[in-house]
Amino acid sequence: MDDIDSMFSHLLGEIDNLSQSLLTAADTADGVPASQRQSTFSIGFTDLNESLNELEDHDLDALMADLASKSTTSEMRLNTDQHTGSLTDDPITTPNMTQGSDTVAAFQPPSNTAGSSGAQQTSEAQTKADKIKLALKKLKEANVKKLIIKVLMTDGSFKTLMVDERQTARELLDVLFEKTHCDCSIGWSLHETNPELQIERSFEDHESLVEPLSAWTRHSENKIYFESRPQRYLMFTDPELFYMWKKTKECLNKITDQDKKLLIKEHFGGSTLIVPDLEGMLYLKEDGKKVWKSRYFMLRASGIYFVPKGKTRTCKDLACFVHFEKVNIYTANNYKQRYRAPTNFCFILKHPCIQKESHYVKFLCCEDEHTLLLWVNSIRIAKYGTDLYQNYQTAVRKASTLQTFQHTAHKGKAAC
């Protein structure tokens, strides 16, 4: 009996210690300096002030207008609540109702009366500095989380964009199409790289960028690229590669465009998505070691399964390797040198919050580039399902519209 009492007392002590540690952690989080907190608003810059300076004037004006609108709405709601409370306490007293005009006026640029061009430039610089100062203040008060990100171009230049938690990767692509005047083909994507793990992946068009980018560490060297990846939607342009992968090349070469449409309709057009029945030998890296062992893996809608040693390939003997709900798939670079992988055709599966090497990261290696292509894109089909098909349809539709518009504009200029 004494032993039970002792164990119970020890348990209560552990619970108390845990509670105290959680309270301490919460206090520490609340006490983070503002200079550190504001860095979450900026991706690819040393601080938020630098990123605001890189915004184009019309983008900065749009940010100011949006923040002013939210500030006005908040003030009106607050004053309405105060007005209601005052009426309850004293029906005769009517408080002054502020409509937020001061806030809106504060965002208006000062009038420029300077006569000389030098004075005008000084005034414009001061105007932008004032806007940035106000934006820094209002960003901290904003209810909707915003990021200002640096997107690198293939020619080495970059674009500075503002994105909030409601925007998707597709919406940012549309903005970049307007800014860069590229060919608007369906292969364009926003691509993230992680030098720490030597990995990369393209954001899916339906994804919100704020959440995964907010998971980057404070001094992260991760980058975002705007690049064309022609094989991005290969599962829809050449579906036979994934749904007839066991067939010979000779057989696949006979597939017509009509056959491809039927394959897409059969596997994506029904009430239930059909995942490619991909399976085969892959190399698995052992935890904490530069040792790779071959295992027989099978792809299913819920995740990847493998055949344990000495077992058969029947469903009852399969062991779950990973579920797709909480992980993303990334292709890896130069793992043959870094981890002594059998080949350089590797990919990993990890939670987006994991930014450094961890035993929670799953490392897999393929025999060749074609096998890597099959597994990476088949996993995307299993994870994103019909969202992926809708992304493809939207990309095709918008590419056609934008290319037609650009062609018409080009003809108009030529006529002039």
C-alpha cells in the first residue's frame, strides 16, 4: 500500500512539473522580442523593413489599403461595442463614433509641392519611408497573417511578393505571369529548396503558402523559385506511364490521344479516385546510418507499405511504411555522395515542419530516373487526389486564356 501511495505521489509531482514547464514555455513565447516576431512576416530577406523596401510601389499601396481597410473595420466594430455598452449603462449619453477616417488619412501620401526634380525625389523617398513605417505598425496588428517573400527567377533576378494565408500558390503564379510576361505554360510552378537537407519540391497549386513557409527556421537558407517544370503534370499528359506501367514500351507507343482521355476519365472522372498500383524494389536508408537495404514496396491510397522479411506480398502480411496525411514528398540531390545512396535518384517523405535531419524523415532510393518519376508522381496522385486533377484543368484553362491574350496584345502592338 505504501508503494502505491509513493507511486501516486511521484505521479502527481511529475504532472505538476510538466504543468510548470508548459507555463514557462508559454511565458517565454510571449516574451519574444518584437524584432524576432516580425521576422515571420518576411521570407528571403534579413528583416521585414528590407522586404517592404523591395515591394513595387503599387504592391506597397495595395498592402497599405488592405491594412487600412482592416484597421477601419476593427475600429468601427470596437466603437460599436462601446456604443452599445454606453447605451446600456446610460441611455442619455452618446459617445463619439469614429469611422476610421484618421486611419485612412494616415495612409494617404503627403502632397508634393517641390518644384525641382531633386526635391521631388526626396519627397517620394520620404513618402515611401512613411508608408513602410505605418505598414510595419499595422502588420503587427493585422488579424490575417501576411508574408513578404522573395521569389527567385531563372535569370538570377527576383520578384518581391506579398502573400496572406488566404492565397494559394495558383494565385501567386497568376501574379508572376503578369509581372514576368512568360509563356504561361502549365509547367510553371513555385518551387522550394532546402540546402540543409539537399531537397526540393514544387508547391501544389491549391496549397496555401503561408503555413509551410512559416515553418522555415529563422536563419533558413531555403529559397523559392519560379521555374518551368515540363513534367509537372505528366500523369495527365501521359497517364499511360502510371496506369499501364507494367506494359512494354512498344505497347505504350501505340497509345493514342483518345486512349489517354479514356484513362484519365476512368481513373479521375469517377466518384472514387483510382491510384496507380505501383510496386517494386526500393532502397531504404536505415535510421542514423549511411546504410541502405532493399525492400519491396507497394503504393496504396492511404500510404506506402512494404513486405517484411520472410513474409508474402498478400495484404495481411504488408506493413505500413508511411501514411500521406502529415507528410510531403521531396526529391533529393546528390545523396550518393552525402549518404552513400546506391544511386542519386532519391526522394524523402517528411512533415513540412522538419527542416533539419531527423529520424522522422523517410529516405528512399530508386534504381533509375524513370522509377523515381513514377514513384514521386504516383505518390502525388495518392496524396492530393482530385485536387491535383482540378489544378491541372485550371492550369490548362488559364494557360490558354493568357496565351490568347498575349498573342492579341502582340498583334495590336505590331499593327501600331
